Amino acid sequence: MTDFPPVTHLAVTVIDLTVSAPWYERLFGVEPALDEDSNGYHHTVFPLAGGMLFGLHAHTGTSSDDVFDEHRVGMDHVAFGCAARDDLEVWASRLDELGIAHGEIVDAHFGSGLAFRDPDNIALEFFAPPAG
């Protein structure tokens, strides 16, 4: 059997693409590679490092009252990998520049994380492995 394949893309459902797409464009620092209707939903897809794609989906049936909650069954959070803890300090400064609220860097035996949320309350994190 071959190795388990890597994740190629991740898509999250958002309430309003006119809010979320520009927010993620500022965060990622790239324009969408794809922005189109597809089989009953609209998706906006951003290219990230390593060939990873990050998609935003807007479904016609999504309620504007719905809010992401990591305590429900489904996704808990999305973590973006950083090479070292020092990178988290750089990202904390960048989030400050963008006006994006975030928590403090949290260190644990398995690595360090910097948590923040998108406009739909989706939990996001920059994560670095433990030092050497």
C-alpha cells in the first residue's frame, strides 16, 4: 500500500462571500485562483504554499443566523503550519496590522499555536512544532 495521500484542499462554508473573500485575500496575501458558481453553490479558492488550496463555499441554503462552533460535530479548527515559534511572533504582528483579533501564543509540549477567527467565527491557528 502506498503512503496516505496529503491534503490537497480544504473548503469552509461561509455566510457572505462579499465579507469573507476580501478578509481571506488580505490574510493570505493572494488573489483567488478561482471564483465561480458550481453545482448550486459559489466557491472562491485561494492558492497557498505547497500547492494547497483553501476554498470558501457559499451555499444558497446557509442561514445567516448560523455561526461556526467547534464544539459541534465536524471541523474543530484549521491550522496553518509555521517552521518555528518565532514565525508565530511575526504572524501576531501581521494580524495586528490587518486588524484581526487573536489570542496569545500558547506553548505546549506538542508545539505552539496562535489562535484567531474569521468573520464567521471559524477557528484558525498558526502552529509551529516544538523546538528541536
